[in-house]
Amino acid sequence: MSLAKETTAAIIGKFGANEKDTGNTNVQVALLTERIKEISAHCKQFKKDKTASHGIIKAVG
């Protein structure tokens, strides 16, 4: 599961210096946090989805 392009662009615009500033630490943390939130919501809805559970463990780790 990846973030939608609009979501990614909004996060980069909010936390980056410009729209191409994807390497900034604040941007990276914000993108990872949003991804973890989406996977967490998915895991709550689909409790038997072991692949998503494994993905969230990797993202948090």
C-alpha cells in the first residue's frame, strides 16, 4: 500500500521547503507516519490480513 499522489504532495508541501524537497527529515517522518496510520486503519478493518500486519511491523521497525 502506498500513499496517494495527492496525499504525498500535500505532505511534502506542508513539511518541505519546496515541492521537490522530499529528502528533508521532517518530510520523511511525516510520510512514514501517514503510511503507518493508513496501514493501521487497514489492519483494524481486516484483522486476518497478515501481509499488512507484516508491513506495519517493518514500517515501525
